[in-house]
Amino acid sequence: MSGSRRNSRGAPDRPGRRRAVAAAAGAAVLQFAGAGRAQAPGPGAPANPANTTNPATDTGLIMRPQVQPGDAWVYRRRGAGGERVLRQTVTAVSDGGISLRTEEPGSPDSSVTVHDRQWGLLGSGFNDYRPALAYYSFPLYPGKRWGIDSTVGNFGAGQSGRMRGEGRAIGWEEVTVPAGRFLALRIEVFIETADPGDDKRVLSVREEHWYARAVMRPVRVASVAGLAGEAPAAETVELVSYRLE
């Protein structure tokens, strides 16, 4: 990465800010976490069927997950830059949201993202999102759609931008990943954002999430992201293992 970056508020990083907006959308595949106040099913939501005790066969409403400190997921991430293994651990849960630490085995570095209790992204690195970037909208069920509209601000560069898009739940599918075979709800997410330094540079991101009730997170995410006029980059993230407290 080019441009200066300091680990404190008020540090200038305008080139980094532009990359950060792109990274926030394109790398969003691993920045989802969530839980929050339980929601009543909205208009058009199907009744929850009686089969609600076995997550391996349950196709009822997916309510918000009750994550706990210590819950952990290991993901394998593959893209143009090669393959990486990342471990994500919930370090804190409060009324204000969830803290998620990401580590790479063998590396001393780690990062922390902050999410609301719907797995919406609130903070990542130098970026803040208001309202939270809504990858999901609980309760989830096939056919549900929701809008995405967040302002992303960078406290170092003093810049802000808008991230707009839509999410929709498609249907239930069985998915096999390194962690095993899961019944998952396939979700499509589209996000578009402009570079605040050049509004002609528009980044588009399309993602497919396979969200498994048993895991309380996606077991697979496939994304394609690219700036207008440039070749898009594809990335796939799959669950390798998980532990729920």
C-alpha cells in the first residue's frame, strides 16, 4: 500500500482512505458479525415451521444469532493474492455491539472489527460506518430483501463517502466446505461506492453468502469486486472449522 498511515486518530492518510473504501466493500467477506435485539417477522415472512430444533434440517426463519465471547471461526480465503487462513474470535459482546479479532496463524499481527448486533459492520481499521453496513437483516427467510445505505468516514483522512446497495435471501442450499456439509441460506449482496477523491472511480461489489444456522455465520462467501473500467477481482472464503461456546 502507498501513502502514509499512522495508528492514531488525526493521522493523515488520504490515499489510504480511498483504498480503505474499496477494501471495506471488497474485503467485507470476512467482516460480518452479528447479533442484536430479536425482531418480529416482517410483512410477508413465512410462519416458522415446527422443525426448529435441528439446524441441519431447519428451514424456518433465521433469527439473530446469540454469539458469545470465545466463539471462533477459521476461514480459508482464496483470491488473486493467493491463499490465506484466518481465525476470527469474538472477544466481547455488549448492548453496543460485538468485537471480532482476526488473526493469521504464524503472524504477530491482528485486527479488530466492530459490528452491531445484527452482524452489521460499524468499524474497521480507520473507517466508521453509520448506520452499520447491513449484510444481513434478521429474521432471514427466502425472498426477503433489504436496502444497504451507509456513510463511511475515515477519522485519519477526514473524508467520507456513501455505500449503497441491496441484499436479498434467495433460498436454501446444501453446501460442502472444509468444515463439513451444511444447510445454508444463500444470500446475494450488492454494494456500490465512489472514491471520495474521484467520484468517477466507482467500486462495485457482488457477493454470495451461504449462511448456516448451525454456525451462526456464513460457511462460504464468493465475491467479485472491481472499479469501473478495470478487470474485477474474485475471491472465495470457506469455513475450515469453528467453535461455539
